[in-house]
Amino acid sequence: MLEVRQLVSGYGPVEAVHGIDLKVAEGKAVAVIGANGAGKTTFLRTISGLMPLWSGSVTFEGRDVTRLSAHELARVGISHVPEGRKVFKPLDVETNLELGSYSRRDRTGASTRQDLERIYELFPRLRERRRQVTGTLSGGEQQMVAVGRALMGRPRLLLLDEPSLGLAPQIFHEIFAVLRRIMAEGVGMLIVEQNVRLALENTESAYVFQTGKVALHGPSRDLLTNETVKKAYLGGSI
């Protein structure tokens, strides 16, 4: 579904990502893990068009999307859930969700309502709070809004940056149960996650970033027992 080849990107004159190769298959979840400053968020923001790609290529469902802008990438089926959720706090829940369908060419009143019903089925709590100001929700509920807003774009690939940030493990697992339902429909997921254990327990494969490069790559279950990963990120034991 997604193939990234030799991606290079950075901030201003500083190169932060140095020639990354990565693949995501249809209906599969792939994790990107690593220490702070390893280039994980930079990599994700470059794929979604929020940062310029210096060199390399990005192919999505067989199409070269390397030079597409962020809104064009959203239209071809790539949705980004940013770190910190970035919901529109003064607006109510339903308006936040509706904004997720803005870039869709088939956006109509009927299709938006149908998609809203789908989000409320996945996250019943949001139906109860649909007229509530989003800034008054809990962190977990705001994350549900952020994920729901991304799903309103009917993505084929979902990019999630630190989805567990500030959440109790129970809430994260509740949200990830919804994501698994979405994956069963063929949606691929690329997840940047600081909580290494959660990331590896909830994905099929993973890439370990170190100073902007891929240090390790393999099935998540293997990386859970990899001695290097255990010592660096899991306190030395499982």
C-alpha cells in the first residue's frame, strides 16, 4: 500500500531523516519506535505533506505521490492524526468530525451524515457528546475525536503520531480495538509511538529509528524479545 524509498527530510538547514526505506501493507499496522529526536515525527509529517521532502520517493497504492501537497494526499486516501490530537477546541464534537470530510470530492450532506453515523457507532461516547465543546472533553475523548475526524476522510492509510500520549492504557486499548475494526476493512496504519511495549503489542511489524535512520526492522513479536530493544526501550526485560 505504502512504499517509502530513501526519504530525506529535515527542518531548515538541519537534516533529520537520512534515507529511510519503509513499507506498509494493506490492512496491516506498522510501528515506528525510537528515542526522542530519532526523526519519527519528522518522517510522518513528511509522508503526509506537512513538511517538505528533500529527496527520495513515496508511492501509495501504486501511484507516485512524492510531490503531492497535504490536502492532495488527503484526497487520495492518506489521513494524519497528529501528535497532541490538534482538535479544534472551541468547536463542538460534531463540527470537528465534519471537518474531516472537507477534502473529499464526494462530500455531500447525505454522505457526511452517513459517515458521522459510522463514527458514532465506532465511538458511542462521541454520540453522547456530539454537541459538547471539544475542549471540555477528557484527553481520551479528544483522541477519539481526532481519530474519528481522520476517518471521516475515508482513508486507505491512517498515520497516527503518538496515539497513546497522555492516555491510560485502558483508553488506548479501547481506541485500538476500533482501529483493528478499521484494519479489517483493508485500511493500513503507520503508528509512531513512544510507548514501545504498546506499539509492539498492537502491530504486525516495526521499524526502530535511531538518529534519523532505520536501526532495526522486523516482525513486532520478534522485536519484543530482541535484546537490543529490550535494553534500550523495555527496561531490560519483558
